[in-house]
Amino acid sequence: MSTIGLPMPVLRTPTLDPGDGFTAHDENSLLDQYDRRARDLRISLTDFCNLRCTYCMPAEGVEFMSRDAAMTREEIVRFVRIAVEKFGVDQVRFTGGEPLTRKDINEIISGVAALEPRPNIALTTNAIGLDKRAAKLKAAGLDRINVSLDTVDPETFETMARRPFLHRVLEGIDGAQEAGLDPVKINAVLLPGVNDHQAPDLLQWCLDRGLSLRFIEQMPLDAGHSWDRGEMITAADIFALLEPRFVLTPDSAPRNGAPAEKFLVADRRDPGTVLGTVGIIASVTRPFCADCTRTRLTAEGRVRTCLFSHTEVDLLTAMRRGADDEAIADLWKGAHWKKLAGHGMDTDDFVQPQRPMSAIGG
């Protein structure tokens, strides 16, 4: 195990034993009981990250999974192939932790890009080191990229990420654009009294550079379980922060299950000129569970039907024991069939999952 500081226990979500007759339907799709079909696969490549963002990880004492526990390149590509061929998955996003810390990420992407039919391939990253790797990732088959960036103020960045690496993130964003990755989206979480007042400046910074900003409500996925719904910056708060400077008009393009509500952005001094778009992902206060099209695999090859699940189904052990594609597909279908109707954050008995975001994958 790799450790930083005084070690903390690795948080593991209980694995659900599928048992006999776990497969619930014969349709060749990831269908659930609420007639939702997953076509968007999120795969965590690692639980390791080189930042320590306050809303995601503790400052120190993180114990990461062993290398042997994580999926290999060949196993990842096989899982994606099963998802593409058996379920019609057409969107694949690699996440972490920080996926760029996987030395074999180029080979993983090229293996997925070689599949028929070829899925669209995306990456969510903190962009550290991306400036030196973006061109090769693009050549391997990466189509688009999301970069986590909560502020462009160096002091605020260091406060939130606990690392003085803002310049490296900005270099990575420049490298992504120079490599021709399109779109380059920016993901930002606003924290009260920390960076919320900087929201208009961050949006302007993105508009000036042709970047698509997405504000994300802070979710109860922090390692310290200190999330407080009453203190979070909500979608309504974000609108109020932007309103004095910008005019936001709902985008008429179909959402198609996307997590972000998109808005056309104009300067309030010139409301007739559209400068770009901004998205707001309001998972807490404006949930979109009814239109969810996602399925997830953790870095250990476990199906996680929702970010807020309390159980997972282990596919990797079955694969390593010699299960064929049909058997793995049946396990996956059965797991997804049991996806809950919603995340339940609007109920009094909501319980935050054990795993923080870094150990799940976004």
C-alpha cells in the first residue's frame, strides 16, 4: 500500500453477493426497474490523486489500494468491449482519483478506441502533467476532456487543493487546447466563504478562452463526512452569484440525460451577444436521477450503479476466475437492474456512502 502521512483505513463498500438468479431480464442492455438504460460508462482507473482537495480527500493519511487490486489495462479494455458489444454503451469516461497517474493510460485509450463500434472517449482530470501528454492522448483516441478547476487565484487554489500547483493545471489546460481536444470543459465546486465570490471571474476566464464551465453542487462524498446540506452553495446560489454580471438563458438543445443544465451566457451590458455557455450540475437540489444513463466501474472492477450506492457487485473476481463474456454481462445486467430510483439525498434518512469521491470515480 502507498501511504501519505499517518495512514487511515481504506474505505471499502460492501460487495453484494449476486446469488443465484441474479440476472433479471433478457434484454441486451443495462436496463433497470425504472426503464432507464445505461449507455454511458464511467470507469475509475485509480484511487490515487496528487491533489488533496478539501471537499474530496483528507489532508494526509490516505491509504490507497494495492496495484494488484486494480484492473489491468487488458481487463479494462475487455470490460469496455463487453459494455459496447452487449449493452450498446457509446460513451466511456475515464476518471479517478487522478487517471493521468496511470502510466498505461495511452494504451488503455487506444485499446478502447480500436473497438467496433467505437465509443466516444472522455477523461476527467486535474490536468497536472497534461501539457506534456495531451497530444499523445489525442493521438491514442481521446475525444474530449474535463478538467477540475475551482479557482484561478493561486492562494485560493492552494487552500482548496492543499498543493501550490495552479500553474501546472493551467499549463495542462493550454496543452489540451493546443492538442485539439474539443470540447475542453472545466468542472468547478464552490465552497461558501472560500471561492464562491470568485464565480463570475471564473466564468469570465473560461469564456475568454473558449472553455465550457460547469459549476457542480458539492455532494456528500468527502472523506471526512463533514458535508452539510444547509451550508452548501446551491444552484440557486450560483444563479444569484452570476446574475449581477451575466444574463443566463436556458439552452434549447436536448439534455439527453446529461448531468448539466446548460445556459447561454451574455454580458449584462450587452445581453444580445452570446459569449458561450455555462452548465450547472445540481445533483443535490435539482436531481436528474429519473434520466440517469450512467453505469460505473470502480478501479477494482466493481459495478456501482450510483455515486451514492451502499453496495457494489464484483465483476473483476469473476473475470479473473475465468468467467466468459456472457457470464460477466449477466452479472452486470443483474447489478444494474437493482439500481435505485434516486440517490435519496432529499430524505431524512439519507446516509452518506463510505467511499469518498476519489475512491469511486466521478
